[in-house]
Amino acid sequence: MTTEQKPAPVFWYMRDNHTFRKLTGSPAEMVAQCLEEFDAGYNYGSLCVSHVPGFVKGVHASGPDHREDFRLTALAAIDAALVAGKGDS
């Protein structure tokens, strides 16, 4: 019997201009990095995740007036993707 190890989820913030920033650390740290992008003017980007098959949940930023909504939704999405990425062990 072989046990295949799944790659860990990888998170990215896609900026308005479609360049990417890889996010690292805890979920709260990753969201803080997204908010740094907000502060740099990229407040219409998206949170992206890879290596989680079947997990499709777009978190799209909707401008500076919706910063707190994005923060809460992104945090929940990162937590959910980490759980989904563990799958059946």
C-alpha cells in the first residue's frame, strides 16, 4: 500500500494588473499580506489557491470601501482551503 503525500495548498493574491504575490505564514498573516496589496492600490484583486483539487472559491476584492468584507471572507476561505487540502488522510 502506497501513501501519496498531497502538496500543501499554495495561496496567492492576484493584483488588479494580473501579477501575483505568493502569500506565506498563518491565515491571519496571509490576509495581512493581501491588505498590504490593498494599501499599495491593488484593491480589486483576488485571493487564489492552488493544490486543492475541487476547491473553487473565488474571493474577489471590491475596492477600498469593502476592505473589511474582503478581510473576513479571505480569512474564512484560507481556513476552508487548508481543511480541504488535508482531504482524507
